[in-house]
Amino acid sequence: MRRLVTLALAAAVAASGCTRVDNTNGNGGRHAGTKPGILRLASLNDPDTLSPLVGTYQVDVDLSMFWAGYLFNYSDANELVPELATVVPNLSNGGISRDGRTITYHLRQGVTWQDGAPFDARDVVFTWHAVMNPNNNVGSRQGYDDIARIDTPDRFTAIVHLNHPFAPFIGTFFTMAATPYPIYPRHLLAQYHDLNRVAYNSAPVGTGPFKVVEWHRGQVLRMVANPHYWRGAPKLAEVDYSVIPDDNTLLTAIQSHTIDMWYNAPSTLYGPASKVPGTHAILTPFTQYSQVVFNTARPIVSDINVRRALAMATDRAHYIDVITYGVDVLNEGDQPKFSWAYDPDLKPLPYDLAQANTVLDQDGWRRGSDGIRVKNGQRLRIEAATITGSAVGNRMALLLQAAWRSIGVDLEIKGYASSLMLASYGAGGIVQTGKFDISFFSWLNGIDPDDSTNVMCDQIPPHGQNTSRFCSREVDAQERTALTYYDQSTRKRAYARVQQILVDRLPFLTMWFARRFDVVSDDVHGYKPAHAVTTFWNTWQYSI
């Protein structure tokens, strides 16, 4: 599942819009290293495949925005932008039926695949079958498994029939969901039993503005302009993506202008990276938040008073400064401030060590001779699971260890390899199987505020991502409302109540929301990063 990520890559969310820091060279001209018409991107991350359908990495989705086509993209203005579909279905335009079970998509005419074959509704139906094919190793089938059938009364109409109303569907179906899938070409792929290891995954043919012409894994992906793109030829002639597996080397590359964009740079290098002459830094609020998760199935942290005391002893504003260097932002709950679902009236617990001590005193926890509290013969000892080698997670663990000890809590830190920490339930993953009292990781959501997999009672692993094992009948009732009714006002009221319950009951403590950090040459124009799933959405408009 692409949404669960480690704190080594953690980030968080905040107010709408982007923060731009200008460091122009003042000469009004190009850098000596700039190659007109060729955009050179780089980051640490090596794609495991170029196909998001069977890929597991965020970079797979990022790069797909250059070669692939989705029904809708998601813009920097937090709006769906028609791509392979022409109109966003809603209740007002009749695209969503009154009973919420029929969704009509009008597809764009005149679009061709990059090999010249025409795109039509059969490709949409084929891609749905590919998602549902049990032989394909897809990340999620949520929403797609609610489809009873898809009718195609003509080549450019797809009518989706759902088994029951599912309000997040428009933000899920072949658009920027937490696990997004583009449309795939039926004429090239229908012959295969599965799509896990087909040659297409290394040399995909899409409907996007750029064609993949060369990929050397671990090195360079080269894409050239698609002259037959339906919007017209893109402004760039070529896009080269390089994998540079070292942050300091990336810093040197942007300083020397051998690359034009360092995207999703680490906050730890914000100081020097944001001051590179001839570049500007962009901080983009994003639908990703870092959290301390309490396993409420464990005896000590099942006590709401213990969780509240721990929260009040956590100086999150200070940790944002010392861990993320002020890049990430404080935000309550699990919805970003720029989302329509965010409740601005949330009442968080304050940072208050004196009150944290009082709460534990009143709960019967008494300090022992070594300062650690004891209740009914049990020490207030908590086990924290973190990822070995995660600079952010390990630093947070050490800061919490010192802070919580001041209120009489013994925090023991246990490190695990990421492959074990975040493994599936069947593979014995530490988070999924609940082998922790508290854990640190980050959650990356899609464009819809649906958080049901994180908080509903029936989503406790192995059935979902409710890794806190928190169960509330009221939360379940509000989530069912938010999942059933398509009108935004009804959903907003439900999510407001869910957010306040989460803040009050503390199945997890939101540490911060992310701002994506990019370093971009002043010669690059048209980059307007989006706030969810991927910052890339208008790649046909980029120029240099």
C-alpha cells in the first residue's frame, strides 16, 4: 500500500498554496549549464517499475505524470482537471445518479496512444479488469471492488454501476487516489495473464505528453515530446530523470546546475539547498502527515489518560523546528488545512508538562525511587518501534524518550528493518501485527478525505490500516455517512466530528503535516506543484 511511508521520508501538511523562496542570479539570462528544451530532474528514488498498477513506490506515480493519462489530474488549486474524461461527474450535472450507484464518464475523443492506436472506452473497461485481476499485484482495489459492471453504450461513454453508493469514488477511479492507476492500452496488454513482469512495465506506451524512449534502472529515464498529444506538443523537447542516491551529491548537482530540479528534497538540507544561487525553493503543503501511533490494544496505552499525558508532554512545535528544520507544519487531526474536510474549530491538547504530571497522578501512577511511575506493581514502561536507519524516526524517538522521562515514563526504543517494520500482516510486519506500544510513521492520502481504512473498527489489520486498533461506534457511524452521501456539506459535518474524536481520544498524535520541498532552477517555468499524491500534474506546460 503506497500510503504508508516511513519517517525517513516523512512530511506533513498546512495552509493552501506554495511558499516560494527566490534566489535569482540577477543576470536575467540562462545558466551556463541549462540545456534549452531539456528538463533534467533528479531525486534519491529509483522506480521499481514504470507502471503504477504494479509498482509500490511514490516515484512510479510521479514519473507516470509525464507519459501516462488518468481520467483527471489534480491541480495546484485543489481541483480535478479533465484529462481522458471531459467532465467531472457530480449530482448537479447528472454524472452521478440520484441513488449514487451510477456514475457516467464522457471520454475525450481524438486521443491516441503513443503508438497511434485510438483511445476509447474499451481501454477504461480493460484497465478496471486489470485492477481486479487477482493475478496482478496491485496495491489496492478499494472502490474498484464496489463496481458491479461498466457499460459502454458508445466508444466514448463509460457508465459505471456500483453495488452501493461510495462517495469517494470520483476521487478514486483512475485519478489521484492514494493508490492511483492510469488508463492502460487494451490493444497491447489484453493478451497477458497478468501484468506483473511484462516488458511494458519498462517501456510503457501511454497517452501523455512525453514518450519513454530509454530507461536504465538506477541511472536515467529519458522521455521525449509526444507530438500527437491531444493538447498539442508539450513545451519541452525532452525530460531526463536521474537517480542520484545521495543527498549531498544531489546538492552538488543543483549547485553546479547539472540538474534543473531536485524534487522532494529532504528538509534536513533546507538551509543550504534553499540558498543555491539561480534557483528557488518551493514548499508545497501536502496530504501527508507524520504521527505517533498508540496501539490501543496494549494494556498501558489503552488507558486514555496515559495517552493524553504523553500528548501533553510532547512539544510538537519544537520538534518541527529541530527535526524538520521548520519545513513541516503543525496541524491537528488527519485532514490538511487546505482540505474542504478540515475542521478549523478543532480543540487540541496543549503542550503542558505540569498538566501531564497531574493527569498521571490522578490516574494512580506514582513515581518510584528512580523517577519512573508505577501503578499496581507495573512500571510505566512503553515500547517504541522505529525503523533502523530512519534519521527522522530515530531522532524523534530520542527526543520523546527524554521528554516523557521527565513525567515518569520509561520509553524503550526498538529498531527494525523497514522491510519488517512495514511488512504485510501475513509476513509478520511489526506495525500490521501490532507488536508495539507506540510507533512512528507517515501516512500519505489521496485527494479524497476518506480516512475510513485508518479508523473504522472493521479496518483493524489484517482487514485495513487501523494500526492503532482503535474502535468507536460513533466514528464508524460518521464514517458510514461520509462514505455514503455525495454532497460535500454532509460529508464535511461527518469528518469534522471524526477529527474531534480523534483529537480527543488520541488513537494517534499528529506530529506534523508535510510540505514538499523542491529546489528548481530559475530557468524552469510552468511548474505549479499540486498538494496531493504527486506534485506533477501539468507537465505539458513545463518549459526551460
